[in-house]
Amino acid sequence: MSIGASSLASPTLAGLFWPSKDDVRFAALRAVVLAVVGSALLTLSAKVQVPFYPVPMTMQTLVVLVIGATYGSRLGVATVALYLAQGAAGLPVFANTPPLPAGLGYFAGPTGGFLLGFLASALVMGVMAEKGWDRSLARVIVMMTIGHAVIFAFGLGWLSMWMPVLKAWAVGAAPFIAATVVKTALAVALMQAGWTVARRSAR
């Protein structure tokens, strides 16, 4: 299906490729489908570990950023909230469950701050995307860098309640800097590819 040039005014890629309608039932079904698909992608990204130095990386923060930027603030936050609710209910959706048990107690562990950071980052990414930050290379680089910074801010803030700040940095951030740079670049590439397809379809 060809996308009209005027459709590029849509604030997000999800709204562009699958527009919502005034029909309440359609809009609700669309939101549910997108949220379920997004939460499934988050689960998959948490389970797949990619060999990397100095530690293996998951693709979870990349998926959080892309979901927020693609879905927008409301649906992006709702999708991440659904994922977190699944973990709180005991489903093994997080990176190290099993062997660790999921459930509400998981959020009290050392990685709980990063999980809350997912919500905050999805919100920030959604708001920035709705303002058009995801459409130019320079802005999307800044946008995705901010998204990762938000996740780390929440994660390190929580870790610093468990241990000294320098140790929190050493165990919660320093080993993941290189991987974060790579995932930021991948997120930028995905958003640029999405908008390239959208613009070509509008011709």
C-alpha cells in the first residue's frame, strides 16, 4: 500500500504504517496487538545474549528505545509497562529468569532501577519522536544517546543505594559502555531505515 506524502505528518512510524482510526474498538485492538508484539520483542531481546567484550550483551535497551520512538509516548510506555507487569506476575521474561525467580521481588534486586529506567526511557523516546527528533540523523543520534542515558541514570541511581557510587559505576556501567555505543548506533540505523522506507513509499 502506498503511503501518501501527507501521511508523513504522522508523529510516529507506527502511526504511519498502521494508522489508528476513530473507531474505538479498532483503536483498542491496534493498541493491544502492538503492545503484545512489543512486549514479546522485549522478552526475546532479554533472552538472546550476543557475545561481546568485556561481557555478553542483550539487545533489550535497543528494543526499549526503538519501541518508544516507533510507538510514541503513550503506547510505548504502555508496552514496556505490560512487559514489566508480566515479570511482576511471575512470568520468566527478564534476562536471568530462570535461574532467578521473577515476581515483584525481582524489582527489589540490583537491576530494579534499570527496569524502571525502561519506562522512563520509553516515555522520553516517545515524546521526542512525536516532536520529530527521529527523522534526521543528527537528532536521532542525540535522541538515542539520551534514551540510554536515562536508563543508566535510573539503574545507577538504584545501584548506588546498594553500594558506593564508584563501585556502582564499575559494575553497572563501565563494562557496558562499548555495547551501549553499538546499540545506540543500531537504534539510529533502524530509525533512519524506517523513515527512508516511509519517504520512498510516499513518492
